[in-house]
Amino acid sequence: MTTDFPQPTDEALGFSRALDKRIREEMDDAGGWIGFERYMELALYEPGLGYYSGGSTKFGPAGDFVTAPELSGLFGSALADQVAPLLSQLEKPLILELGAGTGTLAADILESLSKTQAPPQYWILELSADLRRRQQSRLSSYGDNVCWLDRLPDQPFEGVILANEVVDALPVSCFIKRANAAFPLGVRLVDGDFAWAEGDSDPRLSEAVELLEASLGYTLPEGFRSEIRLGLSAWIQTLSAVMARGAMLIVDYGLVRREYYHADRNQGTLLCHYKHLAHANPFLYPGLQDIGAWVDFSAVADAAVGADAEVSGFTTQTQFLLESEALRQLSMPSLGQLQGLKTLVLPGEMGERFKLILLSRGLREAELPGRDFRDRL
Ligand SMILES: C[S@@+](CC[C@H](N)C(=O)[O-])C[C@H]1O[C@@H](n2cnc3c(N)ncnc32)[C@H](O)[C@@H]1O
């Protein structure tokens, strides 16, 4: 199963084996089966061992994937142009970035904003201790302007919340439709290895899939496999509760509900990244690979409305970047810069897969450049 993938170092393998053991213990305690949502939570977030809580190199050539800010500074400049008019409507300009990766996006945004105004306060909420260290070193020149939070603030604040490629990492519940009902898919040991296995009917999942079908206006077909992010609504609600006034900009790969749960997309959207190889096996080297699933942007919009926020814009990354002032201002990009730009903008690359949704509360003006696709949500 693992022969086509580069072999991890002995040290990395040691961490993965420790996490593997931890997952097996939990499966044992649970009678031999755990749901995929719990598996994903352990694989990504188990303290000290999970992909995001452990110390593996995630970004760049030695890591597993690259994100938009790592490909081109244009992404951060375009986001800065987007954020500036939102910040100007607030008493004290403040940005809260969730999951800041290497700190590149924060650096690009701060640099862009500093050209026209005093840099805003920039808070980062980062789960990974390793990434937090990298961000601190990357952003040291901004001194007290940047600070790291251990959790969301207790008191509501006014500000702009940014999350690029974070929602895809929130655990999902996988399911299969059978006999007109949704059954959870999870993990069991088969011949000593982790393998997909169906679990007993779960009322929370059944109810969520019924609601999903009601909103789609059709029943998902027999044998249809997909996933649903049961924790998404609570996540948006929690963020919304601390944002007294301001906006939330979520960027990620995703679809609107009708496309996500289209009968043709009957194997779900789970996507793993290990050493720049994208594949669909979440059981490979637990803790050493990224596991994500596409974002249902209609669910994000519903959750926002339920949390008393407004959906102020929804567009594709292609539209957002092509219509950005930052692109118009770009003078003679180098060949390398052009390559990065192509990957970000071209519809066949990241351009159409990645979307931006802008949620806001209490702002006079909040919109995204480019075509407005809110009617598709
Ligand atoms: C794919 S990376 C994206 C990093 C960065 N935003 C970028 O665009 O380069 C995901 C980031 O989100 C963080 N993260 C993962 N799950 C998170 C969660 N539940 N809450 C906050 N941050 C999270 C990771 O540690 C990492 O910094």
C-alpha cells in the first residue's frame, strides 16, 4: 500500500508509530471501530503527534504542500487591498488570522498595508507549536504589532478574521447511503491495518444528512459516499460570537452544496497530501500527512446566517485575483512569479477550485471584487 510513497525518516516513523498505537488503543476502548471524524481529529490534532500539533515540516519543497501565499506575494497584496476598507470602518484596526502557516500571508498583508497606513494589530491563533515558532521568527520585525493567542479572546472584539486553507482541515464525518439511510464510515483493523468500515447508524449523522437532502431537494442515491462537517456550524458560531463587528474572510478549496453532493461526485472529496503527492488514503503514515476535505460553502453561508452574520460576497480565486488592484499594480513579474501567478489564477489549477466567502456584521460596506456568485450558494 505504501510502496509508491517516499519513506519517512526513522524519527518521523517513530512519531507515526506512536500515533498509530494511540489510535489503536482508542479503537480498542471503543469496541474496535471509530468514526472517521474522530480518526481525522487524532491524525491531525492529537497533542504532540497529530499532523498539525506535531513537528513535521509541512510547507515548501521539504514538506507536503504549498499554499497560495507561498506561491506568490500577489495573494497577500490582494487580501490586504480587500481588508483595508473593512479595517477603515473599525475604531481600532485589527486582524485575527487563524492557522497562519509559515507566517508568509501575515508578512505580505502587513507589508502591503504598511505602505498606506500604520500597520494594524495582527493576532494569530495557531494550533501548531512548530508553525508558531516559524511565524514568530518570520514576523519578528513587527514587534508588538503581532501577537499569538492561545485561544479565542473571551471578550468580543472588532476586527477582520482571516482563514486561508483552515476549514478544509476541520474534521469531517464520512458516510454512505444504504437502504435509504446514511451510515457512518469509520476505521477498523483489517489484517492488522487501518481500513474503512461501516459503523452503526448514528442519529446525529442521520439527522444532518436528512437536513442536507431536504435542502438539496433530492435524496442521495444508494451507495453514495461523501462526508459532512458536523462541527462547521459551531465553529462559525464561535467565531461569530467573538466578532462584535467586522468581517470574516474564508478562503479554501470547495464547492456549493449542489455540486458537492451531485450524484456524480459519489466518492466524496477527501484529499491527503504527503510529500507533494495528492491521494485519497487517510491511513497512510498517520500524523505525517495532511488530511482535508473540500468545503461546502453553502453550509458556511447557512452557518453564518444562523450566527447573525451577513454573507457579503462569494467568488472564485480566479475572479478575485483577476479583478484585484494588486494585479493591476504588478509591474513586469519575473518568470518564477508568473509561474506562481498562473497556478493561483488559472481555472484548471487553483483558480476555480479555491473560493472566497466574505461574512460580515455591522459594516457599511463589505464586498469582494470579481463576479458575485452568492446566488449559487
Ligand atoms: C494548510 S495550512 C494553511 C496555512 C496558511 N493559512 C497559508 O495559507 O499558508 C493550515 C493552517 O491551519 C492551522 N490549523 C489547522 N487546524 C486548525 C484549527 N482547527 N484552528 C486553527 N488553525 C488550524 C495549521 O496549523 C496551519 O497553520
